[in-house]
Amino acid sequence: MAKSMTAFARVEADNISWEIRSVNQRYLDVTFRMPDVYRVLEIQLKNSLRQQLHRGKLDCVLRVHQEQSQVSLVINEELVSSLRTAADRIDALTGNDSQINALDLLRWPGAILDDNLDSETEQVSIIETFNDAVTSLVEMRQREGDELKNIVLAQLGELAGVVDQVRLEAPSIAKHQRTKLQDRLLQFKVDLDEGRLEQELVYLAQKSDIMEELDRLDTHMGEVRNTLDQAGPIGRRLDFLMQELNREANTLSSKASVANTSLQTVDLKVIIEQMREQIQNLE
């Protein structure tokens, strides 16, 4: 099923808000921006995210809004006391007065606790709001993916049309090669064995035959359509199919000896490149 890797979601609940931005990436790359006190939830949130998304670069931003009157700061008395004792001991050993004040002690990691931030209820709310944001993001990626799928299918239709035109003109390529060789022999006025000449013409016809490339193009296009309807991540498989389509188009271009066919192979490459650009957005 086609899902875009480009999406945005924002969900707010009470004093909590999550913003998730998603852009193209070969693998799943998740970055969390949140207050340090909530870092304990990061692994759990990442595991939840990986269950629903497989590719993309995601930037997840958590904001917690609290009124000043609601904030209750608690001093870690045991830690602060230990820090003060250690500082005094160092002063006694060195003979110096470090002049550590209360602000210096409060800056020490863990010296200030906030019993509101660590509440289990708030953590549950953060996780639930995050899951809602991820659900909203997945829905947007699905809508974008459906649009991309329609674009790729339309481009496949154009590609198939060009392939059909080339197929109709395929007999003229072999005829052109045969006529070209015979004209050159007439110019040089060389008498050749008719049997040997026929062998060379057959070899030349086989070398310039483009039906095999056209058949493979049809096969790859059919596989692209099938892949677009598959469940799960399909972007990498489609990217591989684009490479195979381009390979066949290049081979076809090298065999084309008629001007019109050469132009048509250019059209094939342009359409394939346009498809590849769209597919790079799919998960």
C-alpha cells in the first residue's frame, strides 16, 4: 500500500502538545526534542513509532505548558547536603575557600526535583497524546500516498503508450538495418556470396531486435502496478524497478537505428525519471 514519507501532525491535549514532521529518508530516522525530564519515555515512544512506520526522517517535538502557580519545586536535600559536605572537605584539604553558594548547588544535576513532572498520570497523558499524533501522521501519509499512487499509475499509462508505439515500429528497424547494409555494399561494388550475406543479415537482425527489451519493459511495468497494491513498505522495491526500467530503456536506445525510435526512447527515459522522483517519496 502506497504511503508517502512526507507528512505533518499536531495534537494537543490539556497542557501537552506533540508535533511530528516527516520527510524522505532511506531508513527510519527518529529524533525527539523534549524536556530532559521526559527522556525516560524516549525508548518506549520510539518502539511505538517503529510498529507503524518503516522509513522516513521524523522530528518529534514535545511541549508541556504549565502555569507558574502549578509548578512545585522540590529540593533533593540528601544530594545537596552531600555536595555541601564534599565541598567543605575539599576546602579543608586544599586550604582554599571555594565560596560555593546556594545557586551553585541548585545548578547541580538532580538538585531540584519537580514532583509534577514525574507524575505517572502526566507520563500516561504524554504517551497517549503521542500515539494520537502518530495516528494522525499515518493517516496523512496514507492520503499523500494515494495521490502519489495515482500520479505513478498515470505515468505508467504514458510509458505503456510509448512502448506500444515502439513495438509497432520495431519491424522497420530491422528493415532499415538490412537496407542500410545492402546500400553500403552497392557503394563499394563488392561481390559477396549470397549465403554469407544472408547470414550477416540474420546476425544483424538479431543484434538489432528490440522485442526482448519491450517485453521486459511490459513485465516491469506490470510489477510496478502489482507492487503499488501490496501491503507494507514498497518504496525500495519500486526504486529497484525504476532502475530496471531505465536499464531496458538504455539498451533500447542503443539498438534504435531509426530517428523516430530514438526520440521515443528519450521519452521513455524522461517518464521513468519522473516516476522515480515520485517514488522516492513513498515509504
